[in-house]
Amino acid sequence: MAFRAKSRTAALVVLGLVTCGLVGGAGVADAQRKPWKAGSAPADAPLVAHHVRVVDYGDDYAWMYPDQYGWGGKSVRAGDLDVDGDGEKDDAMHYIQFNLSQPMSPSFPRWDTEGTNAVFYGGLTGFFMDDCKQPYFMEYGGPNIDHASRDDLNFMVFSGGCEVEVWPTRVYGVWLWQKEDFVNGGDAYRVSFDAASMISFHYQRYWHGVDEGRFVVQDGDRFYVSEYTYAGWPDGGVSRPCGGYGAATRIVRPVDTRWAAYDPKPPHDIIFDKEAARFEPHDFTDVRAAGYYFAKDDPKPNSTWVKMGGFEVEATVHRPERPSEMLAMARVEGGDGVPAFHIGRTEVPYVVWQQVYRWAVSNMYCSVPGYIMDRDGDMGSMDFLPSEASAKGGVAREHDPDEPVTDVCWLDAVAWCNALSEKEGREPCYYADPECRRVFRKVRERYLPDRPYFPKVYVKWEADGYRLPTPAEWTLAAGEAKPGWVAENSGGRTHPVGALEPNGYGLYDTLGNVWEWVWPAARDAWDAEAPDGEAVHLALGDGFSHPDDPMAHSASPYGDEPYGGSFNIGLRVVRREAGLARPGGAEAPDVPTWRVVRGVKSAPRPAAGAAKPVPDLVPVPAGSFRRSDGKTVGVSALHVSKCETTYAQWKAVRDWAVSRGYSFNGDGDMGSMDFQTGLHAHSPDEPVTGIWFWDMLAWCNALSEMQGLTPCYYATEEMTEVYRAACPFRLPMWHKDEESREARTVDHVYVRWEADGYRLPTEAEWEYACRAGKGTRFYWGNDPDGDCCWHWENSGGRTHPVGTRKPNASGLFDMAGNVTERVWGTRGAYDPEDLQDPKGPQRSGEGRWSVRGGSFKYGVKGVSPGWGVFASGDRCAATTLGAYPELGFRVVRR
């Protein structure tokens, strides 16, 4: 029996899920489905039991500060109560209403609902006793971004403060993921538990003041609570109320514990009476929600702190069999030693790549460790001539999320196939050991980032997961290729997948658009360091410049190394039924074949090689402004870039820098292309995002050296080594199978203030330039003005090309809105005596560094934190450990 998802007032949530392919199956008409989306099963198709993960919460959902806290102001207080029975009405109850129709998860756009199972429901109830007039209940709960090098979700009850605990409290909470948000078909078809089913909850850093936790499941219309309980760390507890670190995963198989009926009721009756409970085995045949419950029954006077990391539910979904839950696939019957297989009808589009990639590299898992990939992928040919239109004074053409993903190395493609397999509950095909016991998840070494890393990959051919096609499979499926996007019709760029006529198997773009990575013929393993020349990868099918030699084209004026990823190489996936042997066949000489060799560069574009991009700078004369602490601060004359640094500018300088030995951790994104990925196209004239703090510093130095100026940033305190190698950081990941080793998570970078090169503005320089001589709340006045910046109510939920709103009085654009901007400073307390050109720290380090100016995600109507972050003097912070789709930068020089 199929179920229909409930309607929801948060329409944007549903829109995001549909766009990214999470809401599929019988719920979406095939006629409305894009060519890459999986089709519905026939109405009369038999239902098959699939063991899959239906809840998989743990993605990195929160983007940047300051909207770290999501529950402020939501609790309801009922005072003048006698809760403790002492005869005095000096107690209070606070609650956040238990609600199964309105999500408890933070509101959009503060909370990124594109993540897997990002939406959850529930309620919180607390009792504060003995003259507790001003308790803080859940007012400081919400997402922490990269807190202690990972995301977590806070649930905090302050009954007096961190160090001084005064009031007795009792606290209860329940969090639930409902069927409408189940994945892998669980939203549309019946879900049950069997002996293989599992529920798991990971918490970290804090589990303080909590007496117990239990699991909650809704079967049909009734809720049940587990007899199984969990309480505290494995080593006995957290040492102090506002500190202590640890992590634990609690796992239960539903058939291994007993269950008691549970009847939570709005608005606040969520307490489970364990004394009256009758626990007994239960057969779950119609699972409609799952989650967890925690309780602090003992009214001892202390605070309660819970930091949640991940929550997973593995269950049986009774759904029709189809080749893929996310991608449209065609069946090829095989032949010539090649068994039958399914292959993607299209090249993998960026929108699907990004959804799976984000899930894969998240740092929160309960049951399996995550992935470490080298690159995060591009939208089609966005790297190819991105500044061409800008150089001619025009507007660069946008790229669409339905274009094929590109700029991923072969190993990234292999790992991504495994991630897609695990996400859909299929057995992965690629492994890191010849016995095929360790799933291949690591493309680069997290803990030795400065050393070459060439992992071996082994294939388990009999697995039913996704993999790259062999040349024989690819050639058989390609058949007689139909005209595709090639030199004569592509306009020198990629296009959305599936836009032209398919071949006889229903496959699109087997000739043109992008080349496609394949697995080497007749091999059970791949070893980059083997003596027989395996430092070669194969790509088939040609790209948008067909029939030109692919090595004759480069995205850089200085030449590319396609082995590590290219603007014109993507991928298409195959999968088969379980138990089949290795397919036969060899490389086919009659299809376009590209042998991509490690260390070999494509031809440079000499005509563009001499270009030296110069930011459009605006002179800002010396002056002063009144700081938020009331002090008047003087700022010397300087030049400030007119606009935020665009992706096109970023790439032009980065190409030059890489050709001269620089290295970067991120290769940059076009504006907010990784936010609401499936909804928007993006242009290279939008601000660059998706780069780390250290990338910005190295880029400033490269721009300085391009112009013959003295760099400002150095790797040594003696200022003898120019900072050219950005910290190659990947977030450390908690998991029981991960080794605990130190990672290079921070670079100490020193500033040579007297240098004439480019750098980030200091906090004082940024604020002075933003105010442009005005003492008003905003640089344009005291009232909000939608014509002066891109904010949530006018941006359409995305970034825009720079310089398209009104400038401030100094001629600077986007000093509020579009993207938040990195500045030099730690957002610590101002030095009250440092009133002329205050510089902040001499050395950078790890922590929450200052950002200014708000972004397109902030607005005026309550859907986001408001206009405060746009005010010229407002200070915010963002960790140096993250790269975000709403955070960019501009440069200054003196």
C-alpha cells in the first residue's frame, strides 16, 4: 500500500526536496520529471522488501554564523505554579509546543532543508522551581557550525548559568522524524522492522544533567517507547556543566528490546511515565515516525545540555523494484561476454552530484564513517572561459544545475558511486582492500594532507551498487550515438543533460556535452603506482568541443592537468543485479577515447596568458567613525575593491597562482550554487564562495605578486616565507571506526602591514569604508532599503552578479547583502586604547573570525534573523574551519 505525503505549510521545504530528487516514486508524474530523474514503477508492480536507511540525519545543515541559535524566543512560560508541591506558587513551566504538523527544526533559510532528513518534529517541556523567575529555557539551542571541528545541534536548559546552578529543574524532550520525510521510498511505501533493522543516535561534546534517553517509534497511529535506555558517556560522564568533551553512539535493534505505549499530546504533555509503563515485545509493521526521548526526572539544581550529532533508522521498505531511487536508468541486455546491466540515461547532473556529495562528506554518522573527497564538483563548463563576457563588458552566461558535474578526478567519481550505493542501501562495488571488506571512501588523506596519496581500489563485481561502466559496457549502451552537444552547436559550453534526442536505449549525450570516466577494461583492481602504467584513466564519448583533440583546450591560460579533474569530463553510472561476474570485453577502438595521463597538461591558451587582472579599486580618504563601543576610531587612506571578488576574478588569479606553485584547498564556486542547488542557475560574475579563509589569504598574495607588489601574508613570523600553500583542510570526522590522529586544521599566518600588496580589510577598515561618512544605522540611512542590497525578500534565495544594487556614498557595492565578507579580526573585545588604524591580531589562527555585511539569506519579514546583520556596525563571526555558499571577500591595499 502506498502512502501520500502530508501537506506542509513550508512549501519551500517540499520544493527543495522535489527538486533534489528526494520526493520521487509514485508521488511525481513521469511527464513532469526531468530526464535524469528516476521514473515511477508501474502501478501493478509487485512490492519487494528492501533493507535501507529511511532516516539519515547528520548532514552539515547550518551555514555560517550568526544564526547559530534556532530556538530563541520560541518557548512559552506558564508561571505562578506549585510544581514541587511545597504549597507555594513560586514555580514555572516552560515549553516549546509538541507539534506534529509544524517542524521543530530551525526555520528556513537559517536551516538548510536540502540536507537528508533535515526536517524533524517534537516538543520540549521543563519545570523550574523555587522562585525561578528568569530561567532560560531552550533560548540557546540550535545548530553549531563546525563546533569542535564538526556540526552539532544544541538543546540547552540554563537553570542559573554555566558556573552557578541555582534552581531545581525537570526537563523532557522528544524529537521525531516523520514518514513524509523518510528517504529511499519510505515516504511513499510501507515501512516495517525486522531482525536486521536498527535505530541509532550519536551525541557528542555534552550529555549533561540527563537521567536517561530512549527511542520512540510510531507504528500505525500509536507511539511506543523503548525499554532500552542510554545515559551518559561510556567513560562515566562529563566533568563539568559547561565543558567536557566526548562522544557516544547508542544503537538498538527494535526486536531486541521491549516497548511500552506512549501518548504525547499538544501542547506540552510529553512526559513518559516509566513507572506505569508496561513493556513487552512489539512487531512493527507500519512505521510512520521514529526518534528519541530524553528525560531529567531528578529535580536537582543543575543545567541540562545535550548536543546531538546524528540519528539513523534502518528498516524494511516495501516498494517496487526499480534500478535507482535517484537517477533514470536504462536496461541494456548485454552481449559479447557482457551480462545485462542498467546504465544512467544521462550524465550525472551537478544537482544530483552535490546532493550525494554533501551527504557523503558530512562529519556526522552513527553506523558508517564518511567520505574524504578531493573536489566538490562544478556546474558543467563553468571553469571554461568564465571571464570572457566580463572582459567584454557584458554579463557572463549562467550555468544550470542540470548540467553535468565536471572537475572531479577519477577517484572522486569512484568514491561518489560508493556514496550513492550506500545512500540508497545498496552494496558498494569499490573497496580499499583485496578482500573487499573496507569500503573505499577516502580519496585523499585527511591526516597527512601535504603528502602524495595514491590509494588502491578493488572491485567487487558481484555487488549490486553503482560503479563506473567498463569500456565494453559503455560502448554497448552508447550504440549508434545521436547528434549531441558538439563544437558546431554547443556554443563552446556544456548544456543541461538530456536536452537532445536519445539513442535507441534511451541514453542522452553519448556523443558530446562532456567526456565520461570509465573503469579500465578487464581489471579487478586499480593501482596508481603499479609498474604497468596504471597512472592513466580512460574517458569516453567526447565533449562539447568534439571533434577537437581534448588536450588542445584548457580552462587555464597556463594549461590544465585533466588527470585531477577537468571542465569537460563527467561521469555516467551503471549497476547490475547482485551476484554477476566481471563483464568481459575490452577497450573499443570505434568510440572517442581519451587516455588521461597523470602529470600531462593540456595546451595553454597563450592569447590570455599575459592578462593581469586588476581589481577595480575605489580610493577612500582618511577619516574616522564611531565604533559600537562608543569610541571614535581613525582610519588612514586606503583603496577598497569596488565589488566583492567574483568567481571569474578568483579563477583568473588562481590559475596564475597554481601555474607558479601555489596550492589552494578550494577551487571556488559561483555565488550560492551550493545552496538550494536545484533551484537556481549561476554566473561567474557572482561573488566567489566555497573557499576557506586560508584560500583567501593565499589568493591575495598571488594577486599581489601578479602585479609586482609586496605580499602581505607570510608563513613565518620573520616574514621570510610568503604564504602560498593554503591549509589543505578536511574536517576531522567522528566515528567509532575512525582513527584518532592530529590533522593540519590551522595555519598560522603573519601580516606585514607595511606591504603595498592586497589583503583582507581589518574590521575598522571595512566598517569605515561601509559607512562612507554616514553615522546612520545602515550606510544608506536608518531605514531598510531594498534597492541597496540583495536580501532574502528580493534575492529569490540566491546570490546575484556583483554591482547590481545601489552603491554607498564612496561608490562601493554590496557592502550589505549578496554575500557576507571575511575581514581580518577575531570578533573579540575591542582594545579601548587602539583607536588609530586598529589592526587586530598579528597572526591568524583557528577560531571564529569576523565577517561583515550580511548576505542574501537575511531579510526583514521574520523569515530570517533580520536587518541587524546589515547594519554598518554589526559584527558577526564565522569559523575558519568552513567554506560556505554565502561567504566571500573583497580586498584592500594601501
